[in-house]
Amino acid sequence: MHNVRVQFTVPNVESVVNLDVHVNGEKRNLKFRVETFDWHSENGSSEDLITILRDRIMNYDSEWELYHIGSPFDDKIPVTFKFKSAE
């Protein structure tokens, strides 16, 4: 299976983004969730912060898989998860 990544901006995401796409004429519904995690330097070194983030991602709801880790901003880091579908 080939992957196509398309970056899109959805303002004011509170919970889940539902995205309908057509692949070879077939409609598919994709669900994404963006979570922000603290990225404060007082929590330790960069290695410590990476360890904390890795732990949070690994222990995240098992129905969701990691899709993208964004760049830190305002002492937070956005992490996008994709709902695991039966595809």
C-alpha cells in the first residue's frame, strides 16, 4: 500500500477531525486527533523531554496510531494521531 501525505490546517480542533477522501473513486473516511503535550525546559534536558513524549505516545489510546509530530511552539508540541481503521 502506498501512502500519500497531505498537510492541511484545521483551526480550533477540539477533538477529532473527520476527513472524507476519494481513492480510485472509492470514498474513505479518515479520522485524526491532534493533541498538544507540554514541552517545558524545566522538565529536564531535550533527552528527558523526548523520553516523556515517547512514553505518552506509546501509552496513548490503542485505537489511535502516531501520524505526525509537529514542531514545538509556546512550550507545547502538537502530535497528530490517526484512527486505526479496518482498511
